[in-house]
Amino acid sequence: MKSSFYIDESRDGRYAATHVPLLLRHCWLNVSGLRVHLLAAGNQGRPVLVLHGGGLDAAGLSFGSTIRVLAEQHRVFAPDWPGFGESDAMPATWRVEECVEFLARLLEALGLKRASLVGVSMGGGFALGFTIRAPEKVDRLVLVNSVGLGREIPGGFLTYFAMRLPLVDELRWALMIRSRTIARRILSAALVNRKEALNREALDEIIRLARRTGAGAAFRQLQRSEYQWQGLRTNYSQRLSEVRVPTLIVHGAQDRIVLVSWAQRAHNLIKNSRLEIIRRCGHMPPIEQPEVFNEIVRRFLLGPGQSRFSELYRACRSMAYHGFRIRSLLPLRNSPSPPGRA
């Protein structure tokens, strides 16, 4: 089905006001009949797709500050997965395979033949599956506390039974919308190492998303298809040696959902990979350690050659902003040689 792409400049911007830069654009794509919300920033450099995680995550929530940093040197696109954020509901038949296929259709709708992928948790698993399926369309891959790297169910069999018992998960979502205090307690227990990382603005956005019609339904649908008695249905660990693109694996040292050992094993199996374990950090490094995380990802996406030039460029921009005359730092074309030099 034909895809279309358009920008809506008329909305009030409330969704992104406290998480993303003012120049960030709210866009909608018609991807195979689904209306998909997407945040776009940056107008130069190689394209980067930033893929959020599950639960109540959305494009501008977990990666709000990351989008701003990467947009300085890249064209950044951050979609809401179907069933999340502002996008249309996820079709009832979708499982992991359909979400991986969605990435192919998304690239086509954006007119991109190739892009780097940055995915956290669920988004990382989809990005990995797409990279294995279509490596020619992936420039660089960043896996952040990614699922898909092992067989064990996140949270163990307690999570498995909670997914199977009627209305248990729905009750959890219903409790979260009652107050910031309850939302912080529920989310901090699983997602972050420091509950202070979930600030007032982030909690307000989470509560707003939780109040939307159908909130949590897409994630429950995926979890119930994935969480099986024998373990997770989708496990790419046996195919990691097939990944040939440059890969960065980032993991919070105190993650209570996805084991750090998954990231370490993936690093050993993916030949062209780099592993960064962030201390004092749980399942969401972009939220809990944004400065450290953003710098790690920024440098990796630039590559070793461009990274040094980028540092000089950023330094010059900073000096110009603070009133320095950049020309005064450069030697004059006809200036005499210093004493003692020919």
C-alpha cells in the first residue's frame, strides 16, 4: 500500500514542550494504512531512526534529550510504534515479526534507503531483528538494554503469570494514572536505579499517555505473544554472529529487567561491536544518565574520523556563541614568522 508523509505545524506542542527542542517537527506518516506519529529534527547528515521501548514509552519520552543532541549532526526520526504515543492502534494480529516488517515500510515512507538504528529495550529488539533481516539497509546499530538477546523472561515467571491472569496488568496501568507518587513507585521498581531520574515532567507525560484510550494494549499484546512457558518466543542470540554492521551495545549495570550478561554475550558474538556498561543505571540509560548516554551514542554514530572534526566544530560554535572571534585564533596569511623560524 502506498505511503504518504506530511507535517502538521498547527498542534500546540504540549506533547514535546518539556522533552524536545523547539525546532523539532511533529509529523504523520500513512504507512500501509496506519497513521503513524513521528518526531523529526535536524536537516543535515546521515539519517538516524530512534526507536523507543515498550510499556508507556513514546518517541519524545525516553529519547527526548538524545534527539536534540543527535540532531546537531544527523537527520533524526523518532516514530511512535503503532499502539504507542500518538500513533494508530496496533493491529490485533501483530507480533514481533510484523513490528520488524514495519521498520522496512517506515524507511520506505521516509524515502530512506539506509539509516542508523538506535533502539532501547523493545525498540532495540526490533532494530536487531531488522538488521539481521536487511543488513544492507542499516548503517550503524545501537542496542540499549535490548531485548532479543536471550531466552529468559524479563522479570521471571512472576511476569509470565501476571501477563496471563485477567486484568492484573490492566490494574497496574489504572493505578499509575492516580498520582505521580504511585506512578514513580511502580516505574522505579523496574526501570531505574534512582527514582529521582523520573522527574515531575516525565511522570506527567507518562500519566498523560496512560490516560489515552487503549494505553498499554499493544504492549500487552506483544508480551502475551512473547512470554511462553519455555521462555521468550523471539531470541536472536543464535544469529548474532550474522550481524556485520558496526554495533554499539549500551547497558545499565543495575538493570533489573534485561540481564547485563545478555549484553556481554552479545558483544562476544557480534564481531564488529563495542560494549558500554553505564554504572549507577537501570533499564533506561537515556533517562537516568542522559549526558553520559548521549555522548557515547553521538561519538559512535559519527565514527572515529568524523568525531575529531565534530569536537572542533562544536568548540568553535561554543566560542562564537560566547563572543569569541574565531578568526583571531587563526594565523594571518601574510604574518611574519615567529623568531627563530624560517
